[in-house]
Amino acid sequence: MLLKEWLSELNYTRLQGSLDVEVEEVVFDSRKAAPGAVFVCIAGTKTDSHTFIPQVLSAGVKVLVVEKPVFVPSDVTVILAEQGREALALLSAARFGYPARELLMIGITGTKGKTTTAHMVRALLEAAGRKTGIIGTNGVGIGEQHYDTVNTTPESYELHRYFREMAEAGCECCVMEVSSQALKMCRVAGIVYDYAIFTNLSKDHIGENEHKDFEEYLFYKKQIFRQSRLGLVNVDDSHLEQITEGIPCQWDGYGFDHKARYQAKEIHFVSEPDFVGLEFEIRIREDERWNQIPVRVNIPGRFNVNNALAAAAVCLKAGVSKEVVCHGLEHLKLDGRMEIVYSSKRCCVIVDYAHNEVSMESLLSALREYQPKRLVCVFGCGGNRSKDRRYSMGEIAGRMADLSIITADNSRYEKVEDIMADIRGSIEKTGGAFVEIPDRREAIAYSITHAQEGDMIAVIGKGHENYQEVEGVRYPFLDREVIQEVVDLMEETV
């Protein structure tokens, strides 16, 4: 491929050299430099890759994309771009043949609810027979293939590599979580989303390594609408006016408010031996009339009404039938997100990723609405992390759960007993009931074997994680599997 073909979408200045040079690869890591590669220089806050130009030239690179003029031999082509990260995204798209254009692209942003909503959307699209790839907090899913990722939204080169794999695997659609950092760092530059969902906005991700203030956070979150054909916005959000101000694309609202085009009404919390979840009515405003769709959602929690509503709305927009939406929502199964692993007359056991005070309080509040005989919470806290989180989570558990079972999470390089002691101190201040069982497997078993009829047990903190990290080693461990083993053994002995 000729360089000039890869540059067709980029606004650039040629400082020297030919555009008719053959190129084969795009790299931004100097260790991967090789003949035929385009090396993209990025002046980051910690590292400026312009300083690695001598090394990449020695490795045979003949094309540089830079953010500032550089002095190199005359046989090297130098392209000046305003932002190296944007150039990397656009060149990566070209390198893989613009695979996102071959997929129905659905982007989801917001402070909370991205992961659950993304998995709901994927489940509904696949229920309609439309193979769908997914990218987000839980990694990348392409058919039965799964890849772990470091970031919610991977680097642009990796994104387009995944898009290409999706297209070649026969995917029609891609649903992806789009973080504010991804928007700020141009990881999704050049991607056009057919639909963009904005779940909600709260003052999170503000700090030295993320966003300097709430205004910057909001600014980058809204960037998704500049590259979307249609937006779907949660009209119940307290920042609705700020979110929608100046949106350049058409948008519809969803939520409880009467202004929404997609509304959730007649909400009921259902707790049956074989079904714990929600029932509500989706009302859709069509011109001067309302269409009504009664649905059952196989995931508990009031906050999941909005997640399910957003997923249903975007899938209906994308041509999924009402019948498929209804069936898909009733048979949802989301790994580690309000996941009902076991439900019977005796008890209901739920696994969730909640691992901070905000998500824990939200989870326990949601489960309390089902009026269980007892709400039992099995949890620990990660080692080598803020102790404030332990104190807060201990206080919330002591106040909101009928019984807390303190156990191990990912202790890392701390002693489990020390972490548990921090949690215990906060629970004791509330007067809440608790037991301490350091071994997480034994703690889960205790919660189930000592359950009273009508109990609801929340095993939280790890969710979809398939390991337990101790002293730098990740041992295989999955809450869901442990629960199932305990239940199977218990039923065998009955």
C-alpha cells in the first residue's frame, strides 16, 4: 500500500520525502519498528516518543509522523500532524481497511451503566440473529473468542485490529464502551457510530491522571456525539441540559420522564423461585400515539430499568423486532453484573462486580427492594489499595446488610487478615452482624449452607474476574463456579 492512500483521511503537512513510498505497518512503540513501518510520534505527558526517532531509523523505518519538525536524513518521509494520537487512529483504520465501516457501530458512554448496557445490547442483537462483537471493561468478545484488555477502550491500533477480526468472523455489529479517556486520547478518532448511548453523568474520573475538572470530563464525554449519526440520552440525568446543549446529531431521550420518547412505566420487582428481576412497560412515542411493550428483565435492580430501556431503544432503532427484544430481555445472562447464579425457594445468590462504596450501596439498595428475609453480603477489599474504601464499604455493609461475611478479595501483597481487620472495624461501629472467613471459597459455601428460606445473598467485588491475586500470583477462581459447586454438592446430599 502507498503511504498517500493511508493519509487520505488525515489533515497533514508533508515536511519532506515522497508520499509514494510503500508501507506495511503502523507502529507507535519504538520496539516494534521495522522496515515498511510508519512510526507515529506522540508527545505524551510522561514520554515523548520523538526522542526514539534515532532508534526507529536504525531499525529501518523510512516514514515518520511527527507533532513537531525534526531533523532526519533526506530519504526519510516526514509527515507533520497536529495530534499524533489522532494520526495513529486514522492510519490504523486505513492499515486495516476501515473495518468499522463494515459494521453497525454502537458506542456507549457515561459514568455508570456502560458495561451492563453494552452486554444487553449485544444479547438482544444476537437474539435477532445478528452476530455482534463487543469491546469494553470485560475485554473483547468475538464469537466464542475472548481477549483481555487493559483499558475499557483499547488503543486505536488495537481497536481497528479487533474490528477487522470481527468483520472477518462474520459480525454484522459492534457494541463498545467508549470511555472519556478514549475520547480525550483520540483512540476512537475517525470512527462513525450509527448510534451513541449516553447513560448518565456524575463527578467521577476527576484527578491528576484523568480529567482536571468536571467541565473537562463533560466536554470529552460529549465528543461522542460529534461522530455519531443518532444519539440516545438518559433524560432523567440531572445534567441533561449540559449533556444535550449543542449536540450536533439528532437525538432521542429515554427514561422515566414524560419528555422521553422511550419511557419506562409500571415498574414491578419480581422475586419468584425461578425468576428474580423486573417487569415494566416500555412506552414509545410515535407521532401522536404511544406504542406499549410489556417486558420482563432477568436482572434485578431499579437502575437496570434504565440500562434495559436504553438497550431496547437502540435495538428497536436498529430494526430488532419487539418480540425478539421481549424474549431477549427475559433470558438475559450477564457475567458478573447482577448475575443470578442460583435461585430457588430457599435462597437467591447473585454475583456482582461492585468493588467500591458507590456501587456497593447501589447494589444493596436495589436488592433490598425485593424484601428478602435476610440480605447477606459476602465481600472483601483489594490489597495495596486505599484503606478509605475498606472503611466505607464496611460501614455500608454493616448498615445495609443483615449479615456481612468478610473474606478475601485480591489481597495482592497485603495480609488478608489486615484487610479484614480494617473492614471489621467499620462494621463494628454500625452494630451490624458479621462473620469472618478468610478463605473466599469457604465464605461463599458458608453463606449458602447457612441460608434461611427467602434469603438473598450478594457475592460482590470480583464479578466476572476468573482469578484471585495473592503475592503477585493470579490463581484460578471464579465466584460463579464456586457457587455452582456448593449448590451441586448440597443438592447431592439432600
